[in-house]
Amino acid sequence: FLDAGGSKERGKKKKTGDDGGDFVAEAYKIVARKLVGRGGRSIARMSAAEQERELDALGATSLEDDEALLASGNVVKSDERMSLEYRIGMKKALAEMK
């Protein structure tokens, strides 16, 4: 699933008759909206304290630091790579919302 460049799914286009956007990036945007409380109605609504904890955790490193770490090849365990990909995707989605 993951390679040296990150998710192989990134950049793939949606298959139905839509705008052809990146469905992985769109998925991150959906989660980012939930994280900042803009997701509308949801069964899995986050409390303000949970939102604050998640945003603080994402702020522990910069997007550039995370991308550099991923590109360095020093992260070899798949679960760690997936966590890093998640952080990068969330930070990009949150940045687009500002």
C-alpha cells in the first residue's frame, strides 16, 4: 500500500461522474472538517476537548518536518509510515480550510 513516496492511492481520480478530484485528499478534508467542528451532523461527533487534543497533537511537528521524515527513509515500519501519512494528509486538509 505504501511506498517511498507515500500512499499509492494519492492522486487517483474518482470513478463516478464527478469533478475527477483526488478522493484521498477529499477523505482527509472530511475528517479535517470534523476535527474543527465544521462537519455538520455526525454520529461520531468530537467534543471540544477531543478536538483541542487532536489539533495540539498535529501541531507538535510542522508539515515540512513530517514530509522530510517520510522522504528520509528512516521510517520503515508500515504502521509508522501510515501514521505519518495521516498526519501529512490532515495538515494539508486543515491548511486548505484556513
